Amino acid sequence: MQPLSRSHMNQIPIPFFGLALVLLVSLVSPTSSCTEQDKSSLLQLLAGFSRDGGLTASWRSNTDCCMWEGITCSSPSGMVTDIFLASRGLEGPISPFLGNLTGLLRLDMSRNSLSGGLPLELVQSTSIIVIDVSFNRLTGGLSELPSTAPVQPLQVLNISSNLFTGRFPSTIWRVMKSLVVLNASTNSFTGQIPTTPCVSSPSFSVLELSFNQFSGSVPRGLSNCTVLKLLSAGYNNLGGTLPEELFNITSLEKLSFPSNRLEGALDGINKLTNLVTLDLGGNELSGNIPESIGDLKRLEELHLEHNNMSGELPTTLSNCTNLVTIDLKSNYFSGKLTKVNFSNLPNLTKLDLLYNRLTGKIPDSIYSCSKLTALRLSCNRFYGPLSERIGNLKSLSFLSVYNMSLTNITRTLQILRSSRSLSILLIGLNFMHESMPEDDNINGFEKLHVISMESCSLSGTIPDWLLKLTNLEILSLNNNRLSGPIPDWISSLNFLFYLDISNNNITGKIPTTLTEMPMVKSEKTQAHLDPSVFPLPIYRGGLEYRKPNVSTGLLDLSNNKLTGEIPLEIGQLKSLYSLNLSFNDLTGQIPISICNLTNLYVLDLSDNNLTGAIPLALNSLHFLSRFNISNNDLEGPIPSGGQFDTFETSSFDGNNKLCGSMLIHKCGSAKAPPATITPTKLSDYKAAFLIAFSAFFGVGVLYDQIVLSRYYFSWYYIIIRV
């Protein structure tokens, strides 16, 4: 599993924060002046900032500090009780003099660029109940508190998304007997998870330790946390089995340990009858899903993807009537899916069964899930056609039925056109050796942004009905047997920025109209998909991208029968990330206009009949990382400097007239070496090369490129804003 972005980390559901909400109710405005000690402490904080976010204009020594921005005082004492300086662009350290604010209750300096450590004076304050310094650049370790330290009133401690290191101090638990919420996620803490947080803190309910470097096993001592509602330690290095004692924490509403090395079975999970979220994806769990899963009546999120689990799906899964998401991809589940009655799951919105061994027909009960927005059944052993009842799924925006032995592509498209909300449609590796539909009556895909029909060996031409897909952004028709020219109307697809028609039998010249694609001509391609319609990550070559942040254009015409010269206008496609014209019959020179493609990462012109010199200005393409011009008839010196000093000599093979410092044939030598005999245009090699450079929808990327994302709630906004 790929790691998440920082904006998706440190997030937990709303219901866990009723107490935190009460703690954060602000006090009324003061009616008296602040104390001199408090003013002095605040001014020392200000003096330490290298950037103060404009606070100097408000924090003046000759004014009442209770009237300063971000400051709240109590009445009538005038003591500072609240400091709210979140998202102010502050830089510099947190002053230890804040520990002198003896009436301070709540401190929020989150989402700044603060550096240095967390002052011990704050952690052992005898007044503070809430500290939030999340999303900063704080470093170092957390200090152990003296054994003689008095009991602390701290209830909420959020130090997430910083640069803290070292072991988490064990003494924190002994003196913070009122602690309710601890969020230490997204740091670099090491060692084992503390074992006794609840012995001293009987009200402890939220422990968030995800995205650290904790190791060892899940401690048995957590069973002492009898009111714990959230336990999250995903993306660490935890191993071993889940201890039986963990299943005795019947108060748990969220249990989340994704992307660790946990093993064993899920026996005992039925005891956690209050679970709303179970996330154990990306581990090494084995065994089956126990029949007792049906006891989890409140379960909404079930994530067991990327494990080694097997067996049939239990019929009792239908008893979890509140399920919203089921993600079981990349396991070894087998048997018939019809055992699960999806009619009992009216709230189901996402079902991901990719890469399992499920058999039989697609159960009709799935089409009763009227709220379903994303359905992926790819890479199983289902058989039979899609049912016309799929039209009942009025909210379905994402459908992947890749590699399912479907037949009759024309009928399939006619059925799917009734799914008016479809935004992504992946139907590749089906309909083998059928003809591409040319029926102009194929319509109804008004909202389609992505369509992939690759690897079907479809014959025919690129169909004109694609022109009706006016919102299309990604079109993948690679690995078929399509013939004929590239249609001029391609440039009429105003949002298209990704076109892959590689490994076909396309003929004719590269039309200049292809270089008029509006989205690729733009300096910065910006996908226009509404995140609420398409909140799904895309896997490209093993890397995860998320809409609408994908902004890289791709044009892959490789392994066809294209002739003529590369048009000079190719240099207009300013946002191209990848240009692949290899394995064609192109002639003429490499146009110097390619040097205008400053965002280019991949350029492959190999196995053509190109002549002339390599434009020296190509060394100005600073992002170019994959370059291949092998097996042409190019001549002259290879450019030096820049990215050209990093390319392998194989990038230039099969060009007997080239010279350069990395070749045997040095520039200026009298005699060129004998020509290297290299086999060209062997079909097996063509296919292998194509696959290596394919992106979203290559045959080798059998993930179907798009997987289901999860719903999270921002930790910060819940704690601070509610």
C-alpha cells in the first residue's frame, strides 16, 4: 500500500470528540487588564519568532494583552486562559516562558512552521488542559518528566505531524491522570508502543500513533484501557499477532493498524461489538473472515485488503447492515459471491474485491445497493454478462470489471449507458478478438472522464462515438488490433490530456490536429474532475496519484505503423510528461521544437527511420529521465551535459553514425566501428517495451489503476473548530 499525503494523516471520526469539544469552549471576553507577568511572557514568545505573522501590530507593550489577537483572558482575574495562534505563518521556537502563564488552559499553535523542541515547562504545566502544536517542524525527543512531578491536568495533547524522534516517554502516563486524547502520529518515534497508558489515565479514549517507526508487538497492556474508543497505529513496523486481550476493549469504535506486519487470524473480533471502523489492511493476516463478523452490527468500514486471507466470504457479512465500505482486494478469497446477500446492505457505497479467486456469477443482489458509487470486481473468476439491472445503480461513478472474460462489447456498452453517473469505466482485457463498436447510437456517457478498453485485441478503427464523450480526460485503447488513421476529431476533446493508442495497427501520418489538444497545449494541465465525484487514487507505474492533482499529459502512439515526419507542431504540447513514438516507420529529423517540452520526463523515439542530428538543445530538458533513440539512422555528436550525462549507452544503440564520450566511437575519430547488429521490430520486444513505458492502463499494471479511497475526518478541524 502506498503511503498517504499529510493532509490525509492524523484523522479520526467525529464521534470520538465530544469531550474535547467541551474542553474547547472559549471563555467570555475579559473585562479587566491582563497581568504584567502574563504580558511579559507573551512578549518573550513574540521576541523569539523569526516570522511573527503580523502579531507585532497587535501585541504592543503599551496595550492590554487581553485585547491582543489570539489571546483570551478570564474575568475578573485578567489571567490569560487561551492562546489561539493556528495557521499564522509563525516561524521560530516555542518560548518556555509560556510555562509562566499560570492560568493558561488551552494552547493552539498548530499549522505553523515552528521549530525547536516542545518546552518541558508546557508539558508539566499545572493548568493547561489542551496543547495542540500539530503540523509544525518541532524536533528532538519528548523529555521524561521527573518522578516527583505533580499530577498534570492535561486532557488533550496533539503533537502530530512534526519531526519528533526517540522513544515516547513512559513517565507521561504516570503524571497525566486526566489524559483523554493523545495524537502523536506522523513523527519518527521509535521503540515499542507504551504499555500502560490507561493504568494511570482511566478516562483515556483516543490513542493515535500512525506514521511513526514503532516496532515490536501490540502491547497486551492496552486491555487496561476500558473506555478506549480509538486505537490507531498504522504505518509502523509492528509485528506479531493481535493479542487476545485487545478484543476485551469492548468500547473500541475504531481499530486501525494498516501497513504493518501483523499476522495471524481474526478470531475474537466479534467481541468488539461497538466497532465502526476495522482497518487491518496491508498486513500478513491469514485465515478466513469468521462467521462471527456478523455480530458487529455497527460496522461501517471494513478494510482487510493486501493480506493473505482466504476461504469463502461469510454469509453473516450481510448482518453488518450499516456497512459503507468493503475493501478486500489482494487476498485469496474464493467461492461464490452469491453467498453474501447485498440486499441487506443499503448503505454500501464502495465494494472492492480486486485480485481474489471468487467465482460464479455476479450476484443480482449487488444491484440493490442503490447508494453504490464505486464497484470493482476485476481479476476474479466471475463469468456471465453484466446485468441490465446495473442501471439501478444511479450513483455509480466508478466501475472496473477488468479481466473478467466478458463478451459482447456492444451489448455491454448499451447496458452501461444507463448508468448516467459513470465517471470512470475500466473494461479492458475482455471481449477478446471482437470488433470495436462503431454504432453511432452508443451514447449516454455524458459524465465519463476515463475510459479504458485496452488489451482486448479489438479490431476496427477508433470509433467516432468517442467524440460524444465531451468530458473525456483519459482514453486508453492500447494493445488492440485497431487500424486506420488517427481521426482529426481527437483535438475536439477539449479536456483530453492522456491518450494511449499504442500497440495497434494505426496507419498514416501523425495528424497536426493531434498537436492541437487544448489540455496538453496548456502550460499546466489541470484535470477538471470534481473531487466529490472522483475521490479516487490512480496508480501509475507503482506510484499513487490522486485526482484532481494529476496534471501530466501523456501521448503514446508507439508500436503502430505510422509514417511520415514528426510534425513540428509537436512542440506546442507544453504539458506533456511522456511522449512515446517508438516502433513506427517515422522518417525525417527530430524536430527541434521538442525542446519546448520542458515538462517532459519520458521521450522515446526508438525503432524508427529518423535521420540527421540530435538537437543539442535537448540537454535543456531538465526533467528528462527516460530517453531512447536507439535503432534509427541518426548521426553526429550526442549532446553533453544536463540529463544526457545520466543516460545509458543503450539509449543510443543502433545508430552507427553517432559519436560521443560514452560510445566506443568518439567524436573526431577517423573510423567508425562496425555497425552493431540489433534485431529491430521483433513483436515480442515491441510488446515488452510498450509495457515498460505504459502508465495508467498498461497490461502489466493489473491493478486497474484506480482503487477505492477511504473516508477520514480531519483531526485538527474536529478538535479546534467544532
